[in-house]
Amino acid sequence: MQPHEIIVSPFQIYLAPVGETWSLLDDVPAGNWRLLGTSGKYNYAEDGVTVTHEQTINQIRTLGSTGPVKAARPEEE
């Protein structure tokens, strides 16, 4: 897996030293493989996973308008 790949569902990732023997797809890896995280795909709350997008929105109102006519995003993370 390349470091820029995106994983979008519950998953289990195992790490091992270079050259370690691969296990079959449905088998739990043996040897020097270790599970990344505390309990893999079971390490989630009942509410699921929440991802937040931090941002600041400035609403622009013109003279005489009853609501914002434009919005600018000066900052986001």
C-alpha cells in the first residue's frame, strides 16, 4: 500500500518487517505481523466514526439585503 492511498471503510491493517512471510487473505497473520491500532475494525463506538472539516465562513451582506448574498472561506483545515 502506498502512503497516499485512501481507505474508506472499517478495516484491519497489519504491519511487519520487510521480508516477512505473507499469510492467506482470510487468515490472521502469524509471525512478526502486528495489528495497527488497539482492536482493528472493532475499535469504533456505536455512533460510528466522525470526521470534521474545520473551516471559517464569512457571510457577506449588502446594504438592503435580507440575508447573505455571498460567502467566503478564508480558512480551512
